[in-house]
Amino acid sequence: VGGVCASLVGEGADKDEQDWARGWLRQMEEAWSERGKELVPVAAEICVGLLRCNMEEEQKNWLKLFTDDSDPALLDPVHLELGNWQLERDQFDEAHEHANAIEKVATRDPLLIELAKRYVSVKPARAGDILLTIGSAQLRKDLMEILAREPDFVAEPTNVECLVVACGDSAESL
């Protein structure tokens, strides 16, 4: 569903194809507004397709249609795909928002680690904040080793404090 549109607006698509893709996605939103949850299996494709079409507002509307309060982790794969897509485009803050929306730690942590690796050179303090949110002790330790090797990161006392706090009770990590 979303893949059809996503392929149309890729590199080299002409304006008519892009306009058709945008129109198709808008019509689909209207037609499925009452039954959006039925499309959850293709939610990631739809949401990434909307972002590829520069339809951020519509993408937010679809996320609302897909949301199921009884199962907050239902959209984890969607937020993961959106976060990875935005990370590829150096849209760090947007990727961070999607990472924070992921419920399952095992799904969220790898995206956060990639985000921290990118932030360390542009916003070292943000990388430190992310470090403190990593749920897996092993992944947190691995990220600590990466961040500790970055001169820009360890130059700030608050970032060194993040490293110490992230060690928790682990003498080995310290």
C-alpha cells in the first residue's frame, strides 16, 4: 500500500507522479479514517511514504489512526522505521522523538545508540542524555566506550558525569 507511493516519489519521479502519490495518500486517509487500525501491518510503509511525499501533517494524522491505547507497543515498528528514515537524513531531533515513542526497550535501544553516535559530534550533551536512557546494561556499556573515546564528548564535565551515572553499581563499567 504505502510502498507503491513510496516508490513513486523516489529519485527521478516527475511532478505528475508525485502529485498522484500525494492525492492517492490523501484519498486513502479519507477512505480509511474509520478503519485505520486494520492497516497497522502496512503502517510503517504508509508513514514513511507520507514523509517521502513531504506530508508531515498527514503522517501525524495516520499515527493517530493507528494508535491503540490498549496496546501502546503496537506502533513500535512504525516509530522504528520513521526514526531510521529520519536518522538517514540527519534529522536527529525528529528521529529522537520517534525513538522516545517506542515502548519496548529492545526495539528502542539500537535506534538510540545510533542517534547518540551521530549526536556526539554535533550535540555532545544530547548524546550524554541519550546514554542515560539506554535500558540494556550491555548496550549502555558499549555506548559508554564509544562516547568516552570522543574528545568533544569528554571535554565537558557534565558529559563525564553522565558516563559515571550510567555506570550505576557496576565497578566493571566504571
